[in-house]
Amino acid sequence: VDRLYAGEATGSPALADAWVVDNTPNIATTGVLTRVPGTPFTSSGNNSNLVLYSPDNTLLFESNQFTNSVNSFQVNPDGSLLNVGKFGTTAQVHTPAGMATDATGTFLYVADDAFGVAVFRIGNGGVLAALSDVAINRPGEIQDLVAYPARSCTTADLTLTMAAVPTTVQAG
């Protein structure tokens, strides 16, 4: 099942929306969005219009531009979101904008507007630990990031077994 998530640029509380994307083979219905029950999902923060999925599709991050923080959510199998918490302070992240993760989903990089780039370690269940806030040394703004290598697909629940037939080889 495909999903689509969005953050709303609203006041407090922060809002995240979730939809299921119809991906049936019928061309007439492919791409149709159905709201995930419970949408919108609320959390602490303000002006949270940017979201990012983790590489393994189990976490969703939402940047809060007006409250100097990042929200973390666990993504449930039905697409609904469980709020893990709000992370960051004015000393750790200044005006968070775009976000990226490394390919393994270990680190979250946050474009920190006029300051630079904030770095968080992604812990169990989506708990974020601030590691650093790297400043840029000239006037400017960093509004978005992209990481290389790009995130990869999640591991499928697939088992492959091979056997030789026949199991014995005839001489000659």
C-alpha cells in the first residue's frame, strides 16, 4: 500500500496529514487518495509544513519553523501516526526547514535556515538526539538538503530456496 504524508503550515498544534494512495491496476482509480483514519495527526510545534519519511518507512519527521524543533512520529501499519515527541531547542536548531536522512536512517540532517545544518541521531522508536549544529560562515540561507547515496528500498519479506533436480548426477 502506498502512502502520502504532508505537514500543514498552521499555528499550534502542528498538523500532519496522511492518505492511502490507490495503486490498483485499474487506470481509472490509480492515484486516488483516501484519508487515513485520525487525520490530521497533532503534535507540539508551529508552522510544520515540511515532512520526511525514514528510509525504512517506519518514521515520519516534521520540521517546526516557528518553534525551533522537529517532531518525530512512528508510522503504524495502517498509515496512522503515533507522536513520539518534539526535539530540539533554539541552541540545537534555529529555523528548521528541509530535511534528509543518510541511507541507513541513522542520522537526520536539518536545513537550519540562516544558521547552517543541524544533525540528529535517530534512536529507537524515532527518539532524536542532537549531535551538532554546523554553522555556515557567510550570509545566506539553507532551505533544503538532499543526501547521497539516496535512500534505498526497504528489505522485502522474501525467502528464496534453491534445490538441484535431480539431486544426483549420473557419471559421464
